[in-house]
Amino acid sequence: MAVAFASLGTGLIVGLIFTAFKLPLPAPPVFAGIMGIFGIWAGSQLWPLITFLVTK
């Protein structure tokens, strides 16, 4: 849980700095970013299933 809060804090600081200097944010649009994270999680959940089905 500490890693999640450290990541959130780092993101907040980077967001504040980039906005203060009027730079474009180094992140994808919100929906695309969320879908990318979901895709990574879903892929990690599918791999054990695929290896189980192949080795069965």
C-alpha cells in the first residue's frame, strides 16, 4: 500500500510541476490511460489461464 501512495504522491508532484510551467502532461488522456492499465492487468490475469490450458 505504501508503494501505491508513493506513486500517487509522485504523480501529484509531477502534475503540479508540469502545470505550473504550462507544459503538456506526460500522460495519455484519462480514458486511454485507464484502458491501458486495465489491459495490462487483464493480460497478467490471462497468462496463467493460457499456460494452464496449454499444459493440460
